[in-house]
Amino acid sequence: MLTKTLYSKYDKKLIPTLPKVTFPGRIVVILTAGEAEKAVNYLLKSNILGFDTETKPVFKRGRQNKVALLQVCTEDICFLFRLNRIGLCPAIIRLMETTVIPKIGLSWHDDINSLHKRGNFNPQGFFELQEHMKELGIEDKSLAKLYANLFGERISKREQLSNWESDVLTDKQKLYAATDAWACIKLYKEYLRLKETKDYKLIIVPEPEQE
């Protein structure tokens, strides 16, 4: 395998030129506490999970909605828990508190704070990608930049500001949500590979000059 070229900071202007990547697996929407129980029982048999959340955007300063969606992904199936319907039910709290499975997230501290507005739980077993990417010399923090940097592919953010409290999520929303959670697993596995093999070269991108 060729040595991978990484950048300390990826040029976001290049991202639109990259091929688009989306989650290739099955997506299941969870609408009841009973469905959540079954989904969590399934997820707890996995060896790795990717996590992300979505919140309906607010366009007025000072207001904020509660988290509407929690997406939890294995490498081939993603469950979309509609928290605006089911809340932080016991099954989801059990998933958040398990220490058995590595749970991979990005800027997960912010997500945890938002989820705490729906209920109390003790988050355990989470791996924060932003912190560990620094070990490779990468300063980027956004999912789109990190994925472009490590894989040369583009994750679309087009649905980010859509209505996550809609009665029915669109196929584009579901695919967007699943892709974000799945991408966390992909980034984690590549991080582990590169850390072990050192099979990369890092190009330091200089800070832009101040005018």
C-alpha cells in the first residue's frame, strides 16, 4: 500500500471536487421505546459503534431545540432513534452507559451536553476522534475535513440544517444521519491503522498570513 499523504489542515475548497461517499448499509428508524429496546439489544452484541446526533436548527438567537435524533451505527446497519418521539428511554441510557463496546464520536462532548437536556445518564466508553487525530498531526475538527483528509472522499452536509423533527424523515435525511455515524467508525479504524503502521507522511500547512 502506498504511503498516505495527510495534511495538518485540509483545504475545504477541495472538498466539493472529491467523490461523494454515503453509508452503504441498512437504515432502521426507531419510533417506540419497545423498538429501542430491541435495537439496543442488537447493538450491544457489536464490537464497535459510531454515534452522532441531529437537532432541528433554530434561526433566532438565544433559542435552542432539544436533540431530535440519535444515530447509532455498526459497519452495516444504522439505527435512527427519534428522541423527539421516545425521549431518552431506559434502553438508550443503558447503551450510553455501557463500557463493553467502544463508542466513536466527533465533538461528542457537545452532543453529551445536549443529550443531558433530555435526561440524566453517565456516559461511558466514548472515544473522541477530535482529540486523537491530533496524535497524527491533524488539526482539523470537522467530520467533512477529517474524512476528506484521510480518505479523499466527500461527505455531503446538505441535510444538516433540515427539520429533524418532521413527522417523517426523508430518505436524504436518513442517509445523511447514517453516513455521519458510520464515518466515525471508518475514521477510528483508519486512525488505529495509521498510528500502528506509521504509513503516512504529514504535510504541515502554514497559517495564512494576517493582513
